[in-house]
Amino acid sequence: MKDWTEPVIPLADELSIPQRMMACVDIYQALTESRPYKQGMSHEKTRHILQDMSDKGWLDPGIVQQVMKCFGSDASL
């Protein structure tokens, strides 16, 4: 039986580097792309969400910073 006291989302250090990269890029894409049921978020708002996820240990901070550089943000996270 599942122990529901454990986090459902694996922490960043539980994933390989390619998995960490894909997770970050996938979240970025899901947040910024418009869908029939929602408007895409701005790059800046997405950057703050990714930073918050990084601060909680859900995303690798170094990968978040590199992904944001790829998408045009040179601002320090």
C-alpha cells in the first residue's frame, strides 16, 4: 500500500540529469504555451514559478538557471 506521507513528486536529486532537464523544460513549455482552455503565462511569471519549485527542491537550481538562459533570461535566479 502507498505511503501517502511521502511526496508524490520525486525531488530533484532523485532524478538523473537528463530527467531533471526534461522535467524543467516540460514545465516551462506547459506554463508558457497557450492551450484552448488557458492563456500561456509570461516568461517572467514562469521564471518565478520555476524558481519557487527550485527553492522547494523539486527542480535542480543549476538546471533551472541554464534553462532560463536558453529561453532568454540572463537574470540571476
